[in-house]
Amino acid sequence: MKEVDIVVIGAGPVGLFTVFEAGLLGLDCVLIDNLDKPGGQCAELYPEKPIYDIPGVPFQTAQEHVDALIEQIKPFDYDLLLNQRVNEIKIVNSDNDINTWQVTTSENNIFKTKNIFIAAGAGSFEARRPPNIEDPDQFLGSGVSYAVRSKDLYKGKDLIIFGGGDSALDWCVELSDIAKSISLVHRRDEFRGAPHTEKLMRELVTIGKLQLLTPYVINSILGKDTVTGVTLKNFDSNEVKEFKANELLFLFGLNKKLGPILDWNIDLNGKKIDVDTSTYSTNLDGVFAVGDINHYEGKLDLILCGFHETTIAVQEAYRRINPGQRVPFGYTTSNAKLQAKLGVNS
Ligand SMILES: Cc1cc2nc3c(=O)[nH]c(=O)nc-3n(C[C@H](O)[C@H](O)[C@H](O)COP(=O)(O)OP(=O)(O)OC[C@H]3O[C@@H](n4cnc5c(N)ncnc54)[C@H](O)[C@@H]3O)c2cc1C
């Protein structure tokens, strides 16, 4: 079990900026996100959309914004854990009335901390499961996946990809040289992805490197302990056909879910967490909520509001770690730690 000053749940823009503000005060963080990349909504939902309301930055695409935040926190100590959800938080002790928490992820990484920052946006992004298949997750790790964690997994395998958006098209192109065979299943012969990638995908079909199966939908997964194939139903004729496969990659997009947060006895206002705006603490001592996930009168779901909230909350986190001490205040130009890490002579 690793001890850290702040565990940040969610590596969206607000979670990322928390590392910066914590770093200025010499606090270390671990950032945990369910997605396979940092950046939250910006990276997942609208990477190419421009953002015009970041102070001092007239124009940035959302992905450029995320990249800049990652660059900005480079001088500071933090760990980034992706592809895992924070499932459980529990108090391990309350010495001098200050709670120490234990935080456990879905990959069974466990942290001890005095400060949990919930920067969970609209909830964790969870892959949509294939419709009409009972418990597809029984094959997780033995033939079913919802994201590409490692391309090597598909080396020499008979792979079937499901979906009609950018991810499905991108991975067909990317994995066509890695998998032994690759098929793409979609319920119609039209795709929502970038026209350029669709063109590349159709070229692979022409040269026989990809089998395009439309209009088909999944009917069942075959196999006992591991996947051995699927049956697909023709969307028009209802005819069912069997196909051999040992890897199935379902890319049906993402749902947003509050998920385990609902079990943590936190005061909610609808799907948001109530906070005290003097510190952005929740009703639980040592648990803060910053960014889109929180609720208070006048709240706006904007990145810059989340930056303000987490800046204030980090001050309180410092006080909890150093009870009775004044929180050091200074502009970044006079922050010796930052200057030293950036190699600047102040
Ligand atoms: C189309 C669109 C356009 C927008 N344009 C703008 C704009 O121009 N300007 C602007 O200021 N704002 C804009 N926004 C809003 C902005 O994206 C949000 O305010 C911002 O993303 C909130 O950041 P966040 O870090 O609080 O949460 P998010 O970006 O939502 O990130 C939260 C992260 O937490 C993760 N998470 C949640 N629960 C868990 C858990 N239990 N375990 C692990 N991980 C978890 C999620 O997977 C997610 O990655 C836009 C939003 C959308 C949808």
C-alpha cells in the first residue's frame, strides 16, 4: 500500500491541474482514471473542438489543452494510473480527528491518504456492452475487450471488431498487420468515423486484409472458458451465421456512470456532489469534490471554474497534512521548488 498526499479520482483537466497546485505546495499526487488516457471529456469527447475560454489562451483544441496541462505538471511528482476505476474508499484511522483513507482501484491498487479529490466529471466513462449478450464480461481477459490495452494481445489472433465509429475504424487499420485475421462487424454499411479512415478500411477489404461483415449484429459469444467464436445475425434477413474468433473487441462507445461514488455515503444533489465552497469539501472529512462533479449555488460546468475550485481545495489538503502550519503563499515566480524543477535561476 503506497501513501500519498492526495489521491485524485479522475484525470480530466481539473484532476491534472490539481497535480500542479499540489506540487507548488510540495504535495505529491496519484491520478487514477478509468479511461486509457488522461484528459477526461476533453480527450474522450471532443479532442478536436476548439476551446476559447481558458484565460490567456485565445484558442486551443481540447487535446492541445490536455497536452499543455500534462506539460505543465511535468516538474512535479505524480503517478498516473489508467484503465482502472476507484471502487472503494474507507477510513483506516482518525488520529487527532483527521481521517486517513484507504482507496482501492478495480486493479487492486491500494493507496493510503489524508486527502481524496473526487474530480470525476460526469462520472466514470464505461464502455457500452454488446446488446442482448448475457454477461459478456465473463470473457474479460479471455477473448473479450472493450479497449485496446496492448496491441500485442492481438498478435496472431483471429480478431473480430464491432462498431461503426472512429475507434472501430482506427483499430481495424492499426491492427490489420498484427492480427492473423481481422473482421469488422457493423449493423449497416455506413460508418460514423472520419472519411479518410473509412477509406483506408475499405482499401484493406479490397486487398483481402479485412473482412467487412455488414449488416450484422452479434447474436451470441461461443466458448466455454475462452472465446472460440461468435454467431452473428443478419440485420435484414435475421439469418444467423457462425464465425471463428479468439479475440472480440467491442467498440460501441462510452456511457458516463457515477458508479461506485453512489456507495460512499457522500451527500449528493441529483448526480452531483454537494460541497462547502470555502474548501470544496464534501460531507466526509478529507474528501473533496472539484470540477464538473460538484454542486453549489451558481456552479458552472466549465474548466476554469474547476481550476479555481481545486486551487482552494489543495490549500485545505495542505492544512490537513500539516496541522497548525500556515499554508505558504507565493507567486509561481518565487516558488523555489517549481523554479528548481524547471531549472530556472530566479
Ligand atoms: C462537447 C463539449 C464541449 C465543451 N466545451 C467546453 C469549453 O469550450 N470550455 C469549457 O470550459 N468547458 C467545456 N466543456 C466542459 C468541460 O469539458 C468540463 O467542464 C471539464 O471536462 C470538466 O473537467 P473535470 O476534470 O471536472 O471532469 P472530466 O473531464 O469529466 O473528467 C473526469 C474523469 O474522471 C474519470 N472518473 C470518474 N469516476 C471515476 C472513478 N470512479 N474512477 C476512475 N476514474 C473516474 C472519468 O473517466 C473522466 O475521465 C465542454 C464539454 C463538452 C461535452
